Amino acid sequence: MKLSTKTRYAARALAQLASAPAERPISARELADCQDISTKYLEAILKSLNSAGLVRTIRGNCGGYELARPAESITLKDLFETLEGSLAPVECVDDPGRCPRADICPTRETWVQLKESILQVFEQTTVRHLAERHDAKVSASTFVYQI
């Protein structure tokens, strides 16, 4: 399974939004610059996240984006299903009727287990977790010089 850039960029942007002060929305340009992402591409991603109720747009001079729900209530599952759809690695996992061999297929159980394992990790990982990881990594990489 390979995650698209759209999903990876969205996860990073949501983590940054979760780390931002609550009273300060972040513009798409600022998010894009911090994440080294094309602003136009990120705006399209944010539009999808806005439609799904994961972020909201604040209009005006000091506008931008902010999380629409608390960071601890937004999971990677929410994000993935918004941008990609099902976590199933093959169609027969969600709909056994799609394959006439589903009942006798020796690999279908493995694909079901794979989906369930990924689902468990995605359901347990929240945007708050991502923000905390981000903040810890930024703090660890900051050099302090003393004379």
C-alpha cells in the first residue's frame, strides 16, 4: 500500500494546524511554505478537507484555515477516507460479490487482515498525536548555542 502525496501532505498540514495557536488561522500559503508544498495543490487538498468538515476557512484579512474539530477527534482514518476512500487493498475485501472466487480465494483473508490492521492504526492515530510528534521533532532538532 502506498499513500498518495495528497494524503501525506494533508496529514502534515493538519498536524501544523493542530500545533498553531487556537486564535490564529494559518493561510494556505504559510502552510504550503512551511511544508514545501505547492500552494495551489495544498489549496485543492484543503478544499476537500473543508468539504468533509475536517478544517474550516476563516475569511478576511487575518483569515486562513483552522481545524473544524478538536485535534484529538480527527483520526488518520477520517483523513484517508476523505481523500482516498476505502482502506481495502483489493475490492473484494469490502464487496466479496465483486469477485466470483471470493469464497475460495486463498489470499482474501490476508487482505481482510491487512485492512483491519491498517484501520486499527489509523483509528488510533489522531491529528493531536501527529502534532505532538511534530512539536517533539522540531524541539529536538533546534540547536541551542551558549557562550
